[in-house]
Amino acid sequence: MLSTKWRLVYLITFIPLSFLLIVILLIRAVYIRLLFGPARWAMAELFGKARRQSDDTSLIVFPYMGRTNASARYRVYNYLPYIRRDGFSIDVFPPTSESVFENFYLPWKAAGHYVYFIMVFLGRALGIWAAGKYDVVFLQREIISEFFYDPPLFIFLLWANNSKIVYDLDDAVWMLPPHSIRGNNKLLNYLASKRFFWNVRLSKKVIVSNSYLKRKVLDINGSVEIIPTPIDVSAFKGIRKADMVGGHDVVIGWTGGGGNVGYLKMIERVVARIAEKYPVRVKVISSRPIKLNGVRVDFVQWSEESEFREICTFDVGIMPLPDNAYTRGKAGFKLLLYMAAGIPSVASPVGVNSEIIITGKTGYLARNEEEWQRGLEELIKKPSFRQEMGREAREYVARKYDYSTWAPILVDILKNV
């Protein structure tokens, strides 16, 4: 939590900075709405030709974060080649550059976070300033951050400059993660709920990753489409799993963000009991290590370059989750990664997980410790069955969750907003 000194610094800085940016962007919006837009239409009428249909549709993209963030990478950046091929010219405005994020935010120092959020404010303001000259706006999750005390002002400024907003979300962004440091902060949760409401309300189209999120959005905006977080199944071709596994241990694997690694504690006793009976180890691919009592844990620092190769060292993938309002909104993406690599999974039947896993064919759903142990033991004891289930999982995800299936649907939404 911030000290009193840093709270005062934030107040002294961000209140006048916000006021200045609001005034500037409102003036820009007035220009766009009252002068630039009508003038452009009049010129087209005067010369007797509208914009040529063959011209590229211009798209401005506001990803949640840079490529190192899985949500932004798979729901925004990996789509861009498909969108460009369909006649779009694209400009991407991330909150900051990757170097700013790595040098100022990740060290987790108060001074660094202060500089980071100033850069985010200025970067987003530049994006909003530019938004008026584009045909479509694609906004992912948040304009600033769920961990910042900002009311829903920036979405109004973005809407005032360009109302053709397509809003994408793949989490329960109306609340903070309950397990996070500030998860119980009432003010932050209140502001998150208000930002979510207005992000949805002011958008022409909303895209969500599952039916749970769709039901929440429908209370505010009836124009909503489900697009699950897709996977490029072909990215796993050429990685020979049999050559990757060292020794005879069965590798129980998990990959995910550092903020979620604590979920593994839910099955700590289960894997400890299994480790007493079988030669197993747990591999964790993340930005943050974890210790599990009673079992060997191999930690691998996540990197985009090694992600697929490391996942292919798994024999069984796992996704334990508590069942609450936040986790029900998750996209189940790590399950799709395991399946694309030909790896069967055991997961908690929370949210979309119950739709992704076909019990007994692509993996197992486990509601309690007994079911977790039974599912893991079944896959550990029977290597041939494990491989057969992995093949079935890969074929299933290739049919239902590949970019080749979902990219045309996203492109169609962007074209017709």
C-alpha cells in the first residue's frame, strides 16, 4: 500500500494533470464532432465522391498492456496480421512501451510506479487525441489500469472523440482479483465497476470470452458477441515432446501470470500425496516462483520465445481455481495452451473450464481433493491413455479455438461496427 507521502504526491500530480488532459481532449472532441467531421463530409459531397471502398479501413487499437501480457498478446497482438490482411490499416497505442513497463513498473517501487502511471496517462491521452481520425476504435479491458484510482473519465473522452468503439474483455473487470493485494479495497472495486459499466455502455459492440461475461454485459449493452481467447495450434508443430522430457519423472505443469500462481496452493496436499507414490515433479512457468511442500517444483521464468517449448515438456497440465465471481469470468486459456500442445489436463470446473474440457476425452474436471487425486493418478499411471487423450485434446482445440476460426468473425465485427 502507498505511504501517506506518496498518496499526497499522487493527488498533487494527477488531479491537475487529469484536469489539463480532460480540457485538451474535450476541445479536441468539439473540433472532431463540430468542425472536422462535417467539413470532411462537405468536401466529399463537393467533389462528388465519397471515400473509395478500396481504401483501407483505419483502426486504432488500445491493448490492455504490451505483448508480455498474455491477454493482450492473444486477444490483440496476435490478431493484427489477420486484420491487416482484410484491408485494415492499424495503429497500436499500448499504455507504455515494454521498456517503460519493465524499468518502472516491474521493480515494484513506489517511485517507479509513479513515473509509470504518468507515462500511461500521457500515452493514453495521445491515443485519445488521435482516435478521432480513425474509422474504428478497438479497446481492450481498461484504458488506464484496474489498480489505479481513476473514475470513468477517459472512456467518455475516447467516446467523445470517436464513438465507434469495439470493447473487448476476458475477465471479470468490474471487480479486482480477490486474491490481490488491493482486492478488498472498496473504493478501487467501486471505481472498477463504474469503469466497466461505462466502457460497456458507450461501446457500439462488446466482445467477451465466455457466456458468464456475456450475461453480465447484456444487462448494460445488448450488442455483445462471444469470441473465446484463440490459440495458434500450428505454433506447436515441430516441437517434439518426447525429446523434451528429461528422465522418467512425470511432469505436472502449470503456466500463468505471477498474480495467479498462488492458486497452486489449492492442490498442494494432493500433489504431495501423489509424489509419495509416483515419480513426479511440478513445473511452473511464470514470472514468480512458488514452493509446494512435499513435491519438487521446477520454476521456469516465462518468456515468449520459450513458452511453447517449455509447455511441451509437460505430461499433464493443471488449472486449479476457487469458485467465485471473479474466477468464473476467466477465459480458461491455459487449458487451450495445454491442449494445443497435445497435453491432457485436470482442472477445476469453474466458469468456461467446464465447456473446454470433455471429461474422460480431453481431460478431467476435479471439484475436490479426491477428484484431483483420482484424475492425476489416472493420467500418471497410464502413459498410453495420456497420449491418446492428448491427441484428442489437440484435435478438439484445433477445431474450435484456432485463430483461423475466430479471426474472420472479429474482422467482420470491426468492419460492420
